Amino acid sequence: MGADTPKNEGEGNRTADAQYRRGVEDHVKNHDVQGDADRARRAVDGPEGEELRRAEEKGKSHAKGEDPKLKR
């Protein structure tokens, strides 16, 4: 393995987890999260809602499955 080759941390990759958490923390601190949520809600409830639902279904069709706890 070369010096520039990332180490395989296996399942539970701590480096990726730390990067993800830093990114989420940065987003929450530096963005209008409530405004983002409000805009998303208006989009889903508005004229583009049907298109967004079709896109969601298309994305789900590529997934192996969804966590049953997330079902509405």
C-alpha cells in the first residue's frame, strides 16, 4: 500500500464517520436549516410535489431495501 492509499478501516469506518459528523455540524451551524426545511415542505406541497415524489420512488427502486422503522 502506498503512502497516498487510504487505509481500509473496514465496517464502521471512523474516519468517514468523523468527516460526516463534522460536515453535519458545520451545516447546522452555518446554514438556515429551518428555512431549508420550510422551502422543502413548500416544494413538496406545491406544483413540483408530484415530480419530487416520482424522483423519490425512482431512487427507492434502486435501493436494496428500507429500514422498516422508517416507514410512514
